[in-house]
Amino acid sequence: MEKRENTAILLLYCPDQQGIITEITRFIADNRGNIVYLDQYVDRHDGVFFMRIEWELEGFTIPRDKINDYIDTLYAKRYGMTYYLYFTDQKPRMALFVSKMSHCLYDLLARYKAGELDCDIPCIVSNHEDLRYVAEQFGIPYYVWSIKKDHSNKREVEEAEMDLMRREGITFIVLARYMQIVTEDMIKAYPNRIINIHHSFLPAFIGAKPYHQAWQRGVKIIGATSHYVTTELDAGPIIEQDVVRITHRDTPETLVLKGRDLEKIVLSRAVKKHIEHKILTYNNRTFIFT
Amino acid sequence: MEKRENTAILLLYCPDQQGIITEITRFIADNRGNIVYLDQYVDRHDGVFFMRIEWELEGFTIPRDKINDYIDTLYAKRYGMTYYLYFTDQKPRMALFVSKMSHCLYDLLARYKAGELDCDIPCIVSNHEDLRYVAEQFGIPYYVWSIKKDHSNKREVEEAEMDLMRREGITFIVLARYMQIVTEDMIKAYPNRIINIHHSFLPAFIGAKPYHQAWQRGVKIIGATSHYVTTELDAGPIIEQDVVRITHRDTPETLVLKGRDLEKIVLSRAVKKHIEHKILTYNNRTFIFT
Amino acid sequence: MEKRENTAILLLYCPDQQGIITEITRFIADNRGNIVYLDQYVDRHDGVFFMRIEWELEGFTIPRDKINDYIDTLYAKRYGMTYYLYFTDQKPRMALFVSKMSHCLYDLLARYKAGELDCDIPCIVSNHEDLRYVAEQFGIPYYVWSIKKDHSNKREVEEAEMDLMRREGITFIVLARYMQIVTEDMIKAYPNRIINIHHSFLPAFIGAKPYHQAWQRGVKIIGATSHYVTTELDAGPIIEQDVVRITHRDTPETLVLKGRDLEKIVLSRAVKKHIEHKILTYNNRTFIFT
Amino acid sequence: MEKRENTAILLLYCPDQQGIITEITRFIADNRGNIVYLDQYVDRHDGVFFMRIEWELEGFTIPRDKINDYIDTLYAKRYGMTYYLYFTDQKPRMALFVSKMSHCLYDLLARYKAGELDCDIPCIVSNHEDLRYVAEQFGIPYYVWSIKKDHSNKREVEEAEMDLMRREGITFIVLARYMQIVTEDMIKAYPNRIINIHHSFLPAFIGAKPYHQAWQRGVKIIGATSHYVTTELDAGPIIEQDVVRITHRDTPETLVLKGRDLEKIVLSRAVKKHIEHKILTYNNRTFIFT
């Protein structure tokens, strides 16, 4: 995790064609950019080319505010590319949405405090007061908008939340056991930028009380899944999963406890990959660079 | 795996009541049986007591052909027990059902040959000729009954198979990637005695082509599941599961290959546990003793 | 994790002999104790019998302050038992020893705060001021005694620490990346009651900088190990281990980060088992009940 | 594992320098080679660049018997490259060395027979007659040279073996639990081309009886390690490792059984990676392409 200030990261995909790697690497090399990372992958099934390339901006002859134009003009149209350009000196800004359970929140904040997450966390949002004390322990503003049982004020609440997101320049949202369904408007505003943690090994046990479902079914392994939120419940692109072995001695209650440890680690891995701009999403599947 | 000839194994469950452990252990001790294994578990959720106890028959004062009577009279009725009594000098007899893929078959036969499986394998049954050469390599009779595409002869085939099972004194059946649905008659004849290997992490991806389903969904981990066959497809009590991590670089084809290694190990673990009489089934869940 | 107040837990080992299980269960049943947990194991290699038994004190006819006497008189001498008796309404009291890294400390305190650890944490001890802010976030007294580079004041420091342990009625100590070697006096005062987390898969990579050693050796998997501290460095009875897969792309720095997640989970699992009185130690090996 | 006939694979490493990727990809593209795989990695710690690139030979304008010359002249000297060139239509030829245990041998032969290993296996070599029946089951010539207890004929035996290797055009050797130490002469003849399976999680438990060592130490996880053989015992570059969780209930005997499953899978994964030319070795560490 050596600190590299001043690099540009280009994530892209396009129909597979000959010569793309050469073209892109030549573009960077010819303009005196030093490539510090390159990984690519061809999905032969769908005929799609995926790439992540990172280069040092120091000495790069194209000014950083022109790079996007160059890529767009020289390559994007020609190759039919979808691409994303990031600069590592611009920190992602994360909003944390929580409800009543503290484990994922504590885990992310402890990592943040220890310097493991290279982002800003300007706000924590909740529909309950329960975790305000955690936010206060870490000195992060905590906003509560209660959603009524009949959801009658849901739109209003989300508008207030979206307003906060805009004011704080939030670039991505993490639902750290938020327990509420996010509406389509917010999902559209943050496409592939809302990360959820689901407490099962998806696609098994979609929806409510997955640990109880797992216990009922008598599985021997339970899991947790982090994914980008889409409009279909628990069906968005999977970023990370992990599992732990259980036995018949486990009860729904011990599954909940064991699952918490999975949720923390799976969510934090997904958040890290997102912050490092290492995830591409295509056809509801993620391509995760190492 | 020290060899212990001459032990009796009692597997039982009943409504949880005080004093059962004491009663059972006293029964064995008072009759000069040396207990070599005891494990028990109370499922507090359902209020059920599960136990596996094993004792040496040498010196045990009750003749082996009377033990069943004693247990029945003294305990089974009184405590509402469901119980199973086994003697380790009576080897389980396994019938292997296969189709076209060799990996599980080879794996089980190699273990059998190396002395890892304490059972007899008097026959291999298939609906195809493809794996006859494997059976011949190991000198085990191979029976083929082709099932017609329209399944019009399915009943007839199964009657022939059941006849073979009876003739060979088969105590349990292993579907080593058999790829056919077993009918209710056979399931009733072998309740919790037909072990299947399903090539997914159940209950995800039930039914056909689970690796393709998994690839399509973009999961990051795949699994395999061995379970007892019940009349509901892929829904019987799970005996064992295992998983392996995959990445976006995997194709449906590489998933098939990685999955094979899971299938072999998961199936063989389930078969071993069954042979060692370490599985109790209750409410569609298995209780597996160590 | 249902709460059971008022139970007694007996942990014991002794030379394997016939009838012990029956004797012990009869003792409890005859005195109207309801057994809620029983697990036993015979190590045939060494001929040793291990047992953990737990029963409800409500209705038990022997007064709790006499139970120890009864066990001692009736069984301990006769069977050559080593045994430990606990009551679940007496909470273990943990002292946390830390140095400069916050991850294990945060993890344990977040669990404690969430009610996952059924113990008291009256104090945190360190040789550095660095983590005082964490202790303050959680409102736990933080004591610093600096150990000089030449260790000239080590004895003095440990005496002050031991004094604190006594004052606070500490029953066990957790070295949460303490980075100091504990002296023999403290180990003797807390035999099998000091839990350390070592950041390698022991016995590989004993001593300093294990992640660098692992990287140098080119292993494909790294691990973490929690163990009771004995006078031989990193050689005490292992309580728990876990591992994570790495690749050639990992650097010593990323190993440190990945390892942190292991350390947290491995240490917290060990601490939980200790708090629940589920660990017996014999011949430098642990026997861990489920 | 789609079949791609007619591709060339170039594996290389050299001091990290700007522009290498561009140069190599340009060389292939300019000569009308279609790149079907590219992966590279920079080890910043040692400043070394690693690459694996694969391209279709059909349409490639440089004749295949000249490719080596071109690479040598154009790049190898200039960049200080160590490189290896393979053609996928030239199958690797594996010699299997075995002793008395059948599990790894069966596993590899079953995979070979099922088409999982894209290589030839012209011979099996042993110092014992024990496994001749397995070789015969699969119709592969089995050669026995007994090594005397005093090793007095070891040189003579190895000369006979080396002679066989040459006659059969063996490109790599797999020690499938061979249990003999290979001499320096053979190692020199097959540098990074002799794959061993060691039945422990190296570097823990080097040498004899690792499962007994593991049991003695009381570890909670055991492992297996495949590595290239070097002159230092069990210290060669690690290719693959895997682990399985154990408990205090395991005995040295059950560890041996559980370990066998690890050995099979770890060895077969290493053999596959070797056959697919996906391993580079540098500084006693392996770089394994995906």
C-alpha cells in the first residue's frame, strides 16, 4: 500500500479487437507517462475486452484536465469504449448508511481511523438514533431521518438524504446493514456506487432473515455477499463473498454472531476495492482487478 | 482410523428429557460394555435430544442379538426414541450409480482400493456404457440399463435395479453424478440411504447446469453439496458442502473443472460419514457426529 | 447465545477409566441438576479422558459453595482428576495489553460494546500513549508504564501491572498485539490465562516480522495464531488459527494489511472460547469444546 | 479450457524498465499475431518485471522456428531478459515418480484419463513394486529400480532413471509421494522442472512425519505444499498450498487421511499450472499467472 500520489487510473471495456493494448500503452508511453499498473482480461464468452491501467502523472505531457478529451477523441468512439478516469489525489467521499447494528460501522470506522481506507467519510446517515454514540466516538456528523412504518415520508426522507449527498460531494454510498430498501431515484443517482452487504451467500436466501432461512435449510456453510445495489432486490452485481463453516450445533442466534464477522470482512473488502477503483461492472457481473 | 472390531453403535433422538444420558450410559456400564465414543446434542429450538454412543461388544453381557430388544423395551417406548443400532463388523454395502463423468467414480474407487472406505462395493449401475472401463479397471461388476429419452421404460429399469439391490444386499446407494432423477419407490426403499452430489452450493442453483447459472449470476465462490435424496428435487437433508473461490476470469468451463474437485471431496466425505454411522436426520436437517 | 444464568461448568481431565461419564452424570442427576451441556473426548494416544459438563444450579440440591468439596472428595482424588469449576454468573475479568496498533483493540472493544463478550474489561494496559484515545472512546481506564529500551525497569513495570491486576480482580490477560515479552512471574501468576495473538501460522515464522519472513519464503497462504503464553516464545498451546490465500502480487505491506483481519478474528474467537470456559489444556495442546 | 491449437507462449522477466509492454505487444501486433492472453506484474520490491503473453500463430508473419531468434536479438539482450518460449501444440511430457501410496497417483491418472491434463505420461517410475497394478490399470509402463537401504546403488539407479527420461523425452518430473531425496544431478538436469508434494504447510514441519509433528504441536489447521525441488530439502519455490481445519479429536492417523485429500488437490493444481506454462520462478519465489 505504498502511497502513490499523482497517478491517473483508466478503467475501460469495449468489444474485443486486435491492438487495443498496444494502442493504449503506446498513448501513455509516447506522452512520457510511466505505467505502474496494467491488467486486462478478455471475456471470450461475450467478446468483451476489460482493462485497468494506471500511470504516473508527473512528467506526463498531456495536462490532466485534457486527458479525458484525448481518450474520448482518440479511442472511446473508435473502439466503442465505456471508460472511467480517476486521479488518485482526488479522494472518494463515502456516506455511511446504518440502522441499529454497530458491527460493520465500527469495523469501517476503525479501519478508516487506522488509515486503511483512502477516502473521506463526511457523514453517517440513519433512520434511528441508536448508533449516534459511535459516530460521536469518531467525531463524524450523524444525521437521522426517521422513516415512518407506513413509509409515507420515504420520498421526503430520501430527498433530504440526496440533498446531503450533494452538499457533501459524496461519490459513493455504503449501506452498512441499513435494513431499508433504497429507492430507484437514489440508485439512478449513484449507479454502481451504492454498496450493500447482504447477510447470506447470494443468490441463496434473498430477502429477510437469511440466517434463519439458512438454519432451517440445514446448510453446512453460511456466507455474506457485498454487491452494488440495483433496482432488483439483492440481485445487483456481486463484488465479494465469503463463507464460514457451521455445524448442527449452531442455532439461528449463533449464525447471526458468526455471520457478523463475515459481513464485516466482506463489506470492508468491497469498499476497499471500490475506493481503489478496481471494479468494472458489465452485464450485472463485476470484473475485479488485483 | 484404528480398527475396532466388535463394537455396537447406537444412534438415537427423542424429546429432550432429564436423565437420558445417565440412563443410557448406565445401561451399558452395568452390562460391562466399555464406552469408546459418546457424543450428544440438545437442539433447544425444537427440544430434541440427539446421541451417538459406541461400546465394545467384547465382555458385554447382553448377547448382540438381544441388544435391540433391550433398548426397545427399556428405553425406546419410554422416551419416544427413534433409534438405529449398528455393529461395526457388519460392513455397509454400497451401490454406485454413475452416468458419463468419471471423476467421482474414480475418486471413490481409489479410496476404496486404498482402504479408506470401510464398506463393500458389489456393483456399479449406469444408464450408459461409458464408464464400464473404470469398473473393469477395478474389477467391479458394471450393470447398464438404458433409460429411453421418453422415460417410457423408467419403471421397468428401476425394478431391475431394485432387484439387483436386493440380490446384492445393498444398504445404501451413492449417486456419483448419476444425472437421473430417482423415483419415489426407490427413495422409499432407501430412506436417508441414497446420497447425491449436487454441483452447486445448495439451495443456490437448484436443477440443471448450476455452474452456468453461477457464472451468469457472477458469484465469487462456487460450491458443491452432498445430500440425502428425498422426493423434492435437490431439497433433501444436506450432509456436507464445500466451496472454492473463483474470479471473473473463470468461464463456465473452468467452473466445471474447479467444481469437479469439490464434488469429489464433498461426496467422499458424506459417504465416509454415512459408512461410519455418524449421521442422524431430523426435520430435513442432518446431525453429524465427529 | 441464549442467556443461561445460574449454571455450573465443570472442566476436567484424568486418566481414561471405565464409568466416569456415568458417575459424573449420575452425581448431577441424583442431586437434581439439569444437564444442559455435555461433551467428552478420549485421547486414545495418551489415554486421557476430557470432559466439559454444564448444569443448571436452580434446584440443584448441593449448595454452590459446597460443590467444589463434593467433586474433590468424591471424584478428583479417586480418578486422578485435574478439574476447574466455574459459575456463569461470575463474569471473567479481562485486562487488555496493547502497544501501538489499534485493530485488535478496536475489534475486541466493539464486540464488547455490542454484547458479544460476556466479561468485564476494567483496564487497558500499554507501554505507549498511542492508543489512549481508543480507551477514552470506550470509557475504559488506560494505564501506561513505559518500558525502557534497555529493559532496566521491566521488573518494576511488571510489578505495577501485577498490582493493578490484583486490584482489579483480573482473571485473564489478552495481549492484543502487545509486542513485549511477558516475564515468567506474570506467566506463573496467570497459567493458561494469558492469550497472545501471533501474526503467523505457527509454528512457521516464529519471532519478529513474520509477514516479511512469509513474503521472503514465497508462501501462498498466510495465517495468524492465538495461543496461551508459556515461557517458551510462541510455543504455548494453540487455541485458534486461521489463514488467508495470498499471491505473488502481495508485498510485505499488503500481507500486513491482510494479516490484520486474520489477527482480529483469530484473537476474538480465542477470547470467546476462554470466556465461555470451553478450553482445556493438556500436554501443550488445547482441547476445545463446541 | 477451450482448446487453442497453435499459440505461442512467452514467459519472461527482466529489470523493470519503461516501455517493455508496449514493445512486446507491438512486436506481436506488427507481425499480425492476435494476442489472446497478457498478464504482467512488477515486483517493486526487487524492481523486476514479469510477463506472460500468448498469441495465435495462425497468420503470424514470423515463422515459428525463427521466433526465438527474433526475441533473443530484439529484446532479450537489450532488456536483460530471462525468457521461455513454448508452443501449445508441443505437449509437455511428464514422468511420475511414486513409492507405496496410491492416492496422488490415482488422482493424477484419473485426471489425465478424463482429459484434464494436457500432457503425455509415458512412464511411471518407482523404487517399489507396490503400485504396478495402478500403472497397469491405466496401461502406462511402470519401471522399478530398488534403492538399497544403504543407498549404495543410488547413483546407478539415478543414471538408469535419467537414461529413461532422455529416451522418453521427459520435460518435467512429478514426485507423487516418492519419499526419496532426489540427487543434485537430476535437479540440475531438470531445474524448476521437478515438482514435489510435501505433506505439511511449509515452512512448518520440514522433513519426516509432518503429520505427527503437527499433531504434537497441536495446530488447528494442517496443510500441504507443492514446490519445485531444489538442492535444499523442502525449501524450493512454493507453487501451491492448501489447508484444512482440524480439531483436538484428530489423531495422527486421521491427519494422514485428511492430508491425503490436500496432497491430491495441491499437487494436481501445481501440475496443471506447470503444464499450462503459467509459472515463473525468481529468487526462490514463484509468480503464477491466472
